[in-house]
Amino acid sequence: MSGFLAMLRRDLLLLARQRGEAVHHVLFFLLLVALFPLGTRPAPDLLLSLAPALMWMAALLAALLSLDRLFRPDLEDGTLEQLLLSREPLALLVLAKVAAYWLGGGLIFVLVSPLVGLLLGVPAQAIPVIMLSLLLGTPVLGLIGAIGVALTLGLQRAGVLLSLLVFPLYVPVLIFGAGAMQAAIEGLPAAGPLYMLSGLLLLAISLAPLAAAAALRISLE
Amino acid sequence: MLMRWFHQLGSPPYFQMLARRLSPWLAVPAVLLTAWGFYAGLVHAPPDYQQGDAFRIIYVHVPAAWLSLFVYTAMAVAAVIALVWRMKVAEAFVIAAAPIGASFTFLALVTGSIWGKPMWGTWWVWDARLTSELILLFLYLGVMALENAIEEPRSAARAASLLAIVGVVNVPIIHYSVEWWNTLHQGPTVTRFDAPAIEWSMLLPLLVSALGFTLLFAWLVLVRMRVILLRREAGSRWVREWLQNP
């Protein structure tokens, strides 16, 4: 466990030294949502019906764009090889890295989402469910993404390939995440999809780090 | 005895010999069974009481859909063997099977959409089964793209294997989530027609062509595996000897 905490502490420290990243996340989310109505009619009912899909697509894209920073800097300065050699279980270290990555990205998404909901005209009573669904769903994006990014680590530019690898695996998160939001916006109970999201999160926490660790070993072999 | 056979099978020269001997035993029945299944299905089976002759595409569609799932599962089993025992032959199976499986998935999607046009009045419906088949195609393409992108062949095969395993864990989750999604958003009233219990004279050709397709897959995968292994081991002695005296 000490390795987990040390890893988490180190990554959070690095994150705190580069606060710009967090601001970029906020701007990305806001920009995407601000541009979207420009591509269609600014009719409130239309925007409201598209709001869940839009928010989740923004989360998916943000994950895709930022996933590279999960392992790439450590690969470049040689830290990653040391992690592979350490006595601590690699899966636990990966979990710590994903946790730090999520605190610097996904969590910010969750915090900004009420503002974005406001822009899209989401009723106030739906905001808690929207935040909860992002809170449960975005870590899964990071955990599954860690597998994809670890598999493509040996490549110079993984960009589009990474999306091909991880987007099909994001389907359940998208469905239940957007499903919960949709239900909340329509004033229906959203507990069902939220339970499913929690299940996905537990499954991803327990299995994805193992797969990502195996993928790292394959990539750096 | 079984263990020894398992180890022997892992040796590329032994596999080359076995695959060569096995090929005609798969190829001939594959062609014959598929041909008979198609003939019986297209010509002999009675027309459906609701759909008339349009239902006959089932004899291509269902075997292709069945294989799209079967091949992915087989690929994932081989991927586990490849990662655990580092067996070259299993790695070759994963790489060889992916494009074949993707082709069957594509065939299932295309025939499904051709069938959908007269039955549902549209080429594409966001039906749960169609959608999960489409995502299955993307999973196949992901495995192929990853294998293509990594230059070193063995680590490419291992990476593709890991992705196949991650994919197979996700296939049921994706399937059920898509089903849940479709029932939530009950779309336009395009429902699957109620399938009555299928008549034996219609079912038999279907089973036979499914068996034929499966053998066809086994044959094709063996051919592709042989090529992959020969190319990979191009520098080794057994390949040179084998090429001189095949």
C-alpha cells in the first residue's frame, strides 16, 4: 500500500506544479459546449435533448486527448522502467497513477458540469444526478483508457489508433452515463443506470489495472 | 499424452506439417457443406409464409453472425494461451483469425441490412443486436490496427492478444448495455417480427451451412497461420529445409 500512496503523492505533486492542465480541462469542456449550439439551432428543447450525449462526448474526447500524459512523460524520463522493476505490484502503481490522473482531469469535469448544464438549460433538479453520473463514469474512462494507452506506448503517435482501441470499450459507460442524465432531465428515477455505472466502476477498478500492467510489460519488453 | 501433443503443436515445424495434412480434410467438406446448405436453402426450402422468398438470406446471415461471435471467442482463448505460454502458434492464430472474423462480422452486417430493407423498410435500424454487432466489428478492427501499428511482430501479437482478452470481457457487457439502451429509448415501431418455430426443412440447410462456414473458417485460418509462421521464421533452418523439400 505504501507504494500506492507514494505514487499517488508524487503524481499529485507533479500535477500541482503544473496547474495549467486543470484550467485547460475546464476551457476544453466549456468551449466544446459553447461551440455546439453554433452548429445547430439554439432551440432550448433541442439542446436539452442533446445535453446528455454532448456532455458524455466531451468527457470521452477529453479523456482521449489527455490519456497520453498518463504514462508518456514517465516513459520519456525513464521513471516507467523503474516502476516496472520495483518490488511493488505494478497494477497497484497503475491504479495510483490513474487515480492521480482522474483527480487532475475527470474530477474537474464533474465540478464544472453544473455550469455546463446551465448553459444547456438543464433543470436544476437534474444537476446532482449529472454530477453523480460523471463522478462514477469518468474514472472508468481513465481506467479503460490506461489499457489502451499502455498498449500503444511503443508507438510515436498513438492518437487516432487509441480512439479505435478504447471507444468501443467506452460504450457501456456512455449508455449508462447518458441514460442516467436523460432520466434525471425527464424527472424520472435514475437509480438503475447509476447502479450499473457503479458496477462498471468496481469492475474496472478491479480488472483494468491488471490488464494495463500486463500491457505495460508487453510494450516495454 | 495430451500435454505432449499440446507442446508439439506449439512447435512451428510440427504445426506446418499438421496444418498441411489437415487442410484438404477441412477444405473439401467446407465447400461441399456450404454448397449443399445454400442449394437446399435457396432452392428446396419452402418460402416463408410471411416473408416469402426474402427470408432466404438467412442462410448467409445467420452462419456469418454465428461465426462473428465464435471467431472472437476462439481468438480470445488463443490469446490467453499466447500470453501465458508464449506460444508462437497461438499468437499466429490470433493474428490470422482477426481479419477473417472481421469479414464474417461485416458480412453479417451487410446481409442484415439487405434483409432489413424489405422487412423493416430501412437499411439500418439502431436495433440492439445490430448495434452490438457493429461494435464487435470495431473491436476486431482495433485488434487488427494495433497489430499493424507495432513493428516488432512478437510484441505486436502479444499486444493484440491482450486487447482481444480485454475485448472478450467487454463483449457481454456491451451487448447487455446496448440491449438496455434500446429498450429505454423505444425507437420507432420497428420490431422484430415474431419468429415462429422454424420448420425442419428450413432449419436443416441452416445448420448445414453454419457447419460449412465453420469449417471454412478453420481452413482459412490454417492457411493464414501457415503463411504467418513461414514469414516470421523465414530466417530459420526448418523453413529453408521445408521450402526445398515441401
